[in-house]
Amino acid sequence: MRHRVAHRKLGRVTEHRIAMLRNQTMDLIRHERIETTVARAKELRPFVERIISVAKRSLNAEAGSARAVTARRIVAQDIADKAIVQKLFTTIAPRYVERPGGYTRLLRLGHRRGDAAELAEVELLGSEYDPNAVETTEKAAAEKPKKKTVGGRIREAIGGRKKDDQDSGVKARAARPVKGAAKKVTTPRKAGGA
């Protein structure tokens, strides 16, 4: 019976499980969305929401008060990166001042191809992530002119073929027979082992 057993073990010992949750929390705060399995996502949600709630406590307190310092120390127990703690206290916690809880959203994505594990995406509510913006940056990166290779720069410097010359050269090369294509094997393959 599993009466009063609260959390999933996720196939890990306690130390490993806690370390994994801390790492995923740091990634979620850094990127504001991560992709993981559904079981891990369900374990991650209360972990992250507790940390955000603690960070919200410092907002009403004065800058150097004991309440603000205590909140930062409690959060620093789980988040080792100071830049992520800074982002949590300056941008993420103020975003949820009016919200009493439920700072994350879990979106199911389907099954992973390798092991058919059910995948989910965990994101912070109100994150500025736009999937269309990622596509436009990829298109912009693809439209950049290709870098010239060392050989191309040398050929240009010594007055070798230019781009328009290369196009005609490709056609001329295609007309030539490929080396070794005219050879034909005359002996048949042996059937069987040795």
C-alpha cells in the first residue's frame, strides 16, 4: 500500500533526485521553459513554486531587512548560481506579486521516440518565449552570406576562377567520365563461406 507516500522516486536515490530537481529548477528559471518527462515535470512543479513563493516574500520587505536576507538564503540553499538567484528576485518574483500560486504550466508533448516516455514542457507563466521568434532568428542566420574558405580567398587573390566561372566549370566537370567507373569486374563472387 502507498498510503501517505507523497513523491515519486524517479528511479534515483534521494541525493540524486534532489540534485536533478535543483538543476532543472535552475534551467527553468534561466530559460523560462524546459522539456522533460511528465513524471519529472510533476515533481518539479511544487519544487519551483515553493522557491518562487519564498522569493516573493522578500518583495514586501525592505532591502536590507532580515526578511529579505532570509529569503535569499533559503533560495540559495537550492540554487547555487548567483546570476539565477538575481534573476529570480529581480524579474521572476515581481511578475507573480498578485498571483497566489500556480506559477508554472505543464504542456504534454507526446512520446519520446527512443523509449516512448511521455514528454512534457514546463514553462513559467507569463514568459516572453515566442516559438515563432526562434524560427525567424534561424531564418536570419541561414540568410547570412557563407564565409569564404581559405582556398577560395587564395584563388581570388591570385586571380583564379570567380563565382560565375565556377558555375560553368561544374558543367564541364560533369561531362567528363568519373575515374574508375569504366572498370568492370569479370570474376563472379564466390557463393558460400571460404
